[in-house]
Amino acid sequence: MPVRSLTKDPKTLTMRLVADFPVPIERVWAAWADPRQLERFWGRVREVRDAIVIGSGAGGLGVAALLAKLAHKRVVVLERYDTPTR
């Protein structure tokens, strides 16, 4: 996985990873949405996060922020940022 950039923001407890994958975008999305496949990438899923929020719209970000700040949960927010051109 060639990582193009990795940006961390400790104030908002967020991380943005931009990478190129040699597979269709649907395959990448499925890998991030399936906890079993996510575990293969990040390690044991239970150790990495308490919740996965799919979609970073206002509702998704709001829920993620509340879970992280008020409930002290480890939250991963997944978003389909853009579709690569072929």
C-alpha cells in the first residue's frame, strides 16, 4: 500500500490516510467496512477501536465526536473521500 500522506490532528483526535491501492475502490471500501478484513490491516480490531462510524457527514462526525469526547471511546470514521480516475 503506497501511502501518499498521513495527517494526524491530536486536538481533534483524527487521522487522515491517503494511499493508492492496486484494486478497485469497491474492494478497498469492503475491506474497511468489514471488521474481519479491517483486523487484517490494523491488527486486532477490538484493540484498535470501540466504534466504527461510516460516513463523515454532519451526523457521522457529530456521533464520532460525542463518542470520543464524552464517552471516551476509540472511534474510527470511514469515508469514501474520492474515486480515483482510471
